[in-house]
Amino acid sequence: MKIEKMTAAHLDAVCRLENDCFSHPWSRTSLESELNNPNSLFLVAVEGDAVTGYVGMNAVLDEGYIYNVAVAEPYRRRGVGSALIRELVTHGRKNGFAFLTLEVRESNAAARSLYGHFGFVKAGERKNYYSDPAENAVLMTLYF
Ligand SMILES: CC(C)(COP(=O)(O)OP(=O)(O)OC[C@H]1O[C@@H](n2cnc3c(N)ncnc32)[C@H](O)[C@@H]1OP(=O)(O)O)[C@@H](O)C(=O)NCCC(=O)NCCS
């Protein structure tokens, strides 16, 4: 498995991942605009020709906001999500971030467990943050 910066060549595959994984997927236009955003870091995991997962983050000064993490179903539970998050954690540490933070559906035990492995802790809750289906968000933060 290789972790690479997302480029225009990955957009089709990343759109598919978004559509497969989320009820409100990011549009291709939104993903494309991140390619030219100097404050964003979007990474893909690649195996042969296949994009198996992706992660996206935006930095505001020394604060890192993770937008999304998604791994294609056939490739889950093989360390792809961990490899992607590890890259962001390394990036945050190297660049003197104060923290990395994200929102996750309360019921998303897989993602919450993944973040927990990296030291993210529950830092708050947003009631009914999500729709389709309606659900609370848990804020999880890794303090450096
Ligand atoms: C959450 C997600 C990114 C995890 O990716 P992954 O590549 O399967 O994760 P990894 O193989 O690196 O697993 C790391 C840890 O996460 C946890 N985990 C992953 N899948 C899990 C599952 N189905 N059930 C419980 N824990 C799980 C485990 O703690 C696992 O460690 P372990 O394998 O040593 O037990 C993936 O399931 C996914 O894309 N889900 C749909 C999209 C999504 O919910 N994204 C998060 C939005 S906030």
C-alpha cells in the first residue's frame, strides 16, 4: 500500500468512495477545489491501480480539522484507515499543530475506535449534527 497526495487523476475514485460511504457525499467540484488549497492536505491510499481509501484535512493556523476518512469496503480492516490517519498525525506533529479534531457519528463504532487508537479523545458533542439519518456528532480531538 502506498499513501500519496490526491491529484486530479484520483478524483473519479475518490468521488466513488464518497458516494459509497456517505449520505451527503462531497461533490467532485468541492474535492477538486481542495487540490489547489494550500491549507488542505488530501491523501489517497493506493494498491496497484486501485484507490483503496482517502483522507482530507484543512489547517487553520495550528489547528487541524479532519473532514473525512473513507476506505473502500473490500479493503477495510487491513490497516488502510490507520495508515491514512497516521500520516495526518505525523504531519500535525511535524508542523507544530496544537491539535487535530473531527466530528464522527455517535454510532460509528469503527471510526471512533480507529481514532481512539491514535489518542483522539471525546471533546464534545453536537446534537443532531447529522441528517439522513439524524444523529449526534461526537467531537474527537488529538491534543499534541
Ligand atoms: C472507519 C474506517 C475508515 C476504518 O478504516 P479501516 O481501513 O477498516 O481501519 P483499520 O483497518 O486501519 O482499523 C483500525 C482500527 O479501527 C477499528 N475498526 C475498524 N473497523 C472496525 C469495525 N468494523 N468494527 C470495530 N472496530 C473497527 C479497530 O479498532 C481497528 O483496529 P484493529 O483492526 O486492530 O481492531 C472504515 O470503516 C470506513 O471507511 N467506514 C465508512 C466511512 C466512515 O465511517 N468514515 C469515518 C467518518 S468520521
